[in-house]
Amino acid sequence: MRPLALALVWLAVALLPSAGIASGTRAATSNALTGITGNAARFQDQTGQASQVVQAFLGWGQGAEYGAPFPVLFQSLGPIPMIHLGTPGRNGAEAITPGQIAAGKGDAYLVALNEAISAWGRGIYVRPLAEMNNPKNPWAGYNADGSPRDAAHSPATFRKAFARIYLILHGGTKTSIDAALRKLGLPPLEGADLPSNPYPRLRVVWSPLAAVGVRAAGNAPEQYYPGPEFVDVEGAGIYDDGVGDQAPWAEFEGRYQEALAHRRPFSIPEWGMKDIDDPAFVRHMCSFLSAHPAIELQAFYEARPGSPYDLGTKPQSAAAFRSCVRPLAATAPPWAAPSPESNARVVELTLSPQPPQGEAPLAVSFSATAKLTVPVAGWQLLFGDGTETEGTGAPPSSAPHRYPAPGIYTATLIVYPTLPFSPDTARFLVPATVTVLPAPKPAVVFTATPTSGRAPLPVSFRTDLNLSQTVVRWQIVLGDGFTLKGNGRPPRFTGHTYATAGSFRAILIVDAAQGRRFVASADIGVTPPPTATGRPTGRVLLNGRPFHGGKIPYRSKVDVTHGALTLTSDTGTATVSGVDGLSAQFVLLRGKDDNGTPLVEFRLTGGDFSICRKAKRTVQSVGATKPPHKPVRRLFAKAKGHFRTRGIYASATVRGTIWSLTDWCDGTFARVKRGRVQVFDFVRHKKLLVRAGHTYLARKP
């Protein structure tokens, strides 16, 4: 952490009594949030559950030292991430013991997570070292044979490690955190003041397994309990041991009652069944959720192809979940909403040098105005020549600086609504140019091409350095959670694709010898990708489910065999439908015509082509050799705008007409009722214009 943070004792506000330790009664909820470990979209397809919480299991150091960085990870787990912290490292081996965590050896990683949670600014669950009574976990206190492990893994050590994690993640002043650690007999924090992550926005979960085979008294869950002052939410995991609902419900009920006694809400961060399809277990969970109002979260384990816990091989359980558990979902709670700091916006932000130009050496006075919709917590002013100044609160009205040498300097004012105060977390900044005559080239030039466009938007960044100092390292904070970085001088050209819409500020940070730092920025505006909306008539399926209207993502599979769909997009309006009961399924795609004009494509899919093989054998028995002249799938369309239908052997591109495209056993058949259609015969590599009242068959080779 930079020296500025050492001066922020006044800034960090204690969350709750005793250095951010939670206290008091937690409000119970009448319905549980829905969660999943694994692929949320897959689980929604299986059960209909739109998961509000998505859980990821992290190795020690992951998110800070390896893997996707915390900001990217949190975005992928929204709207409410749940992070499980384990002790294995990137190679799977135990990277740190509970004893080492208690002794402060893992503080750097915990501080990085604290700062990432603060920057996230929204609701988040963290589960440190869960299922500690399960000997399969390296942080457990007992082996599978009931023998205790060493002191570094004992339940007493676990309690201290958990409390340390809790204190650091919730944050506050170093003084208050150290006081709480001292009461526990633990060494002080390895670091300075930390951002404050108060309950209920951050919810630290303590969750053993409801029952395990190790029955040693020392391995009971209560032996690992650090005390309610170090727990925000209690919980337990439960798994079905065999068909007929053989889960340990009595132990599970006991964990719930313990949570009530501690005046804490209860959660179910993991529940599931391995290699069995047991709807009775799912229905039991449904009744448990309904009868226990203090449950605030249930998260199924897991949705992942090939997993023995995945519902893809458990149709009865999936049906039970869909009919019973899913309807119990709660709405997103207020604590999950972004904090005021994360919603901060600029009211006024200016930086003015006086004079902006003059002969070397040039004395300049910078005047600054910084107003956000929340209080400004700190600021930095980088003068563009490698030097900088900083402070807490709002920037001063005047900041003097002397430029001894000629040059074109880009000074940058950065203001922060919260810790950490570092350019790589900057959201609010403003540049100003100072020209010291006779002026050579600017020290740092950083440009983006293009600066605007639709998502996904590929952007090329160009960096030109005119520095006499040796460049030590560089990084480009791209503004969407990703960062490019390296040692030495940055490449002249770098690239990045902005996948989502938004306004992004890419920040180039160049660290040179002798502690010199240079900052430049480029703004990129990304507009949303084009969307399509649909209005169905009759029975229309979208990705296999009934569609009742609204947005249709491109690459979706649509079935209008027994209905019709009116589709509106930026390329026009089209109505597509089935004909004569033939299969009328298509994948909705975007493309371009020969002139580069965007269009929407209906690419035919599905249909039973086995009838072609059967019919072919029949006609061959009487001496015929040609494929049967029999329709398999057909799409009828009426459009105004730029559209294309595509079959196996041909496509039909229109600007406004009525037409149909049919995949026959022996080719692709286009019929034009009104207007004209440009047909491309894939077999003959031929384009031709088909007018109203005419047809064309692109024959199968």
C-alpha cells in the first residue's frame, strides 16, 4: 500500500463495535436467495432457476497472484458472488496452513481481497475454509481415521485463523484491527489501514459439513466455531448418501438451531447428490426451506458437464427442483445493491495550469476542482515529468510545480472516493497539458483506435515514449476489469476487445528509474451490440422453452413449427412461420450481404433427414438412383429490410419480400411469392435473381 494510506486513520470508519466485529441480531429472511456452484446458465436450463449467487472455489493466492483478477472474477459471478477460500495453491498442494494464516503469513493475500471487495462495492459472500470437519480438506483438524493432525491444523488454531480472516476482510483502521488481533493473542496486521467492508454488504460465512464419518469429539463443528463476533452468516452443507433420502437431516437441523442461538442467519452454501437421482431428497430440501424462515441462501452443488453432482443425469431430481425449490426464490435484498461509493459520479472535475506554456524553467500553479456525488477521500496529482504529489480529502485549490526542462507534459489529477489510492484503481481523473518551450515531443503519448463502436469492440492502443529514464515496468488498466502489464518498455501497439457496452477509460502507467511515474489515458465508448426482439403467435420455442415475447439473443435456436414469430431488429422487420407441419427451426444469426450491409440470417436447423435414407432405399429397390424429392424442413417468411434464410445447399437474401426456403432430400428449394430474392447456390457457386412467381432448386450433388 502506498504511503498515503498511512495517513488515513481518520478516514476508515469502524464497521461495528471492536474493529469491525459484527454484533447484534441479524434480520431473518422469509425466503432464501438462490445460488449455484458451476455454470449458472446450464443450471437455469436444467431447473429454471435464475441464480442470484454464483460460487467459486479459490486456491490461496488466486485472484491476486494467479488466475483471473478479482474484479474480473467478481463480474463473472454476479449479481452476488460467493467466494470460497481454500489453502491449496496453484499447483494443488497446501500453500498455507491455518497456523500460518493465524500468524499473519497470509495477510498480503487477504489485504488484496479486502481491497477488491471494497472496489466491488456490492453484496458479496466469502466462505473461508468451509467444511473444516471434513478430513478430505487440508485445513481440517482430524484425519479420516479419527486421529488429530498437528497444532497448525487444530480446531483451536482454525478458530484464530478464521477470526483473522474475518477482521482483515471487513477492514478498518490498523489500530482497531491490531487491537482485536492482540486480544486473540495474534500478531499485528501486516499492512496499513484498510478499506472498510461493513456487514451486511460483506457477509463472512462459517459452514461445516452437516455430518461426516469422523466422530471424534474434537472434530465436532462447535470445536471450530470462532464465536459469533467473527461470523456474519452461519451455515452447513448437506449431501444425499443414497436413494430414498438418506441425508443427515437431524445434524442439519442442529446446525440451524445453533445459528438461531447465536442470533445469526442460516445458509446452505452446498447441497446436492452424487451419482444418484433422488427427487425425495430435493422435495425434503424444499420443505426444509419453507419451514425455516432464517435461511437466507441455498446454493446447489453443482452444474458442470461430467460432474457426478450435475442434474443433467438426474431428470427426476431436476423436475422436483423446478416444481418445488425454484418457486421459493427470494428477491435481491437491499444489501446487495452497489454502495454509494461504487455509484459515485463526477459533479465537477477540473485541472488548470497557470501558465499553461512558457520558457524553461517554467513555474506552474495548478488549480483543481473535484466534486463527486460522494465525498472525495483522497487525490493524486502526477505532473507528467515523473513526479507527483498526493493527499487525503479534496485536492488543494493550488498546487505549485516547477518544470526545469523543455517538453510537453501531461499532468493528471486523480481523485478517489475510497481506498485503495492507486492509479490502477482510478475511475475519476482529468488531464491537463503544460508546454515548456522550446518543446520537443511529449514524454508519453497514448492513443486508442477506434475510440467508439459497438460491442464487442476490438481496440488498438499505441504507446510512444520519449523518456530519458530507463523504464522499469508498465501496465495498461483497461477499465473493464482487465489489465495488460509487463517489465521494461511497453510495446508500441497493444490490443484489447471490450466485450460489453459502457464508457471505459484505459490508463497507461509507466514506472521509470528513480521512482519516476508517468500516467496517460484514453477514453473508449462502447455501445450495446444490436439486439432483436420478438412477438410470438401460437407456440414458439426459444432454446427449447416456450417464448412469450421480448429480447432474443443472437445465436439462439428458435422453433416456429407450430407458430409464427415477428422479429424486429436494426435491419428491419420479418415474420417467419412454419408451413404444413414441417419442421421450422432456425438459428438466429447476424451477417452481411455482398455490399457489407448488416443483415439477420435465419439458418435452418433440425428436421428428420432419416426419411431421406428410408425413401431412397425404397426407390432404389425399383431401380431409381436419385435422392427422393421430399421436403424435410421449411421456413416461410415475410420481411421488410435486410434478411437471409439459409439451408443446406442454398441461401436466399432479401430486402423486402415474401418467400419460403425448403430443405428437400434432394436439394434446397426457394419459392418467391412477392418481390425478388437473390439465391446463392452453394453447389454450383452461382448467384441468381428469382422473381415473384418463380422457384429455384439448388440440387444436392
